[in-house]
Amino acid sequence: MIANFLIGLREGLEATIMVSILVAFLVKTGRRDRLGAVRCGVAVAVALPVAIAVALAVAAKALTFEAQELLGGTLSIIAVAFVTWMVFWMRKAGRTLATDLTDKMRAAVGVSGFAVGLTAFLAVGREGLETVFFVYAAGQATGQTWQPLVGALLGLAAAVVLGWALYRQAVKVDLRRFFSWTGAALVVVAGGVLAYGVHDLQEAGVLPGLHSLAFDVSAAIPPASWYGVLLKGVFNFSPDTTWAQAIAWTAYVVPVLALYLRPRRHPAAPAAPSPSTSLRAVPSDARA
């Protein structure tokens, strides 16, 4: 649940920040008439992931065990790819996020209300898809449905509250540091999702080595113990890990985390305010 809370909090806060920037731009430029288009775009961006989640749940019930494992393993790998791309994208684009979004909205306002709604949809929709695939993969890994979903929903709710407080200038948060630390944590969590995805593919018969264990610490870390459940819920840790899982986890986490944490050699001068600065700089009339 903790890992899913983290993904819900991060993805939800990203989406909330983007919507806040778009809304602040429209209010500041006197185009409140386009706010309805933003609401529609956000509503569709929220509805699409929900529909995909329902479709996945229904489809999974009609599949054989091997097909379910194949679907779960494939979606786990897709979720890891999404999360990896997301953390590196935010690391690179965070400095110019506000400028990029306002430029796109400025162009969309000059076209039509549909273009404005599409801009909002694209800004938010990606976050929803990433959340759905990650939560589904986590549910497959833990063998539970409600706990990952509840964790993600709690994270999303916390993100909305925090985003609203930032927009109203009720709180101040160093968003760059927040996204940096949560990004590093998600790389480790994604490594666990990848390892379990490999296990699913082994169960499906796509990959060999299902019974070739790298280690088995089930006696020291019983899966049913509180710490076993905690490790499973946070890191998708399996006390009986196959060699394929161990290799996949190491081959992913070590280089990706090293790349993510490496210092920037030539940091670009901040040509535009960061998301946190942009939200604090929203004019009073935009917060009305």
C-alpha cells in the first residue's frame, strides 16, 4: 500500500500542478471562458484510466492462468517503463514545466475550446495511465486488489489537497526536492515490480528458470510476518527469488539509480520558474 500511495501522491501532484498552471494562465490572461474546456479535458483524462482499469479487471477474469501471468508480466514491464520515463522526464523538464505548459495553452487558446481541453487532457492523461498500469502490476505482485487501489486513491487524495494548498499559497514545499527524492524511491519500487513481472513471465512459461532460486530466506523472513508483508508491499520483495528475478532487479536498479542520482555537469540556468515558484507566484485574482 505504501508504494502505491507514493505513486498516487507523485502522479497526482504532477497532474495537480499542471492543471494549476493552466488555470492560473487562463485567469491571468482574462480567459475564464476557457476554464470549462480545461475541466472537460481533465474529466476525460480521469475517466480514461478508470475505463482501462475496469477493462483489465474484466479481461483478466476470462483468461487462463498462463494468460493472466503473461498479461501481468507484460503490464509490469510496461509500468516500469512508464515510471522510469516519468522520473527522468520530470528531472529534466521540471525547470521549464511552467513555461512549456503556458506556451502550449497560449497556442491552444488562440485555436479553439477543443484545443484547450485537449491540452489539459494530454497534461493529465499520461499521469493517469502510468498510475493504472503501476497499480495493476502491484496488485498482481501482491495478490491483492483493494490494498493497492486504496493506497493509490489515498495518495491521489493527498496530492489534490497538497496541490490546492500550494495553489492557495497555504503551504510552501520544495517541489524539486520532493520529486527528486520520490523519483529515487520509485526507481527502487519499480525494480521490485520488474522482478515480479519476470516471475509472472516465468509462471507463464515465457521465461525459464522458475525453480532456479538465487536465494530463499523464507525461514528468516516469513511472507506472512508483518515485516515480510511490509517488504512485499513496499519493495515487492520475494523471500524466494529466482536467478532471473535477481538479475533483472540488479540490472535495472543499479544503473538506473546511478544515472538518476548523478549530478548535472552543466546545469542550465533557470530560464523559467519551477513549478513551486509558479504556484506561489499565482496572482491574487487567479486564486479567487
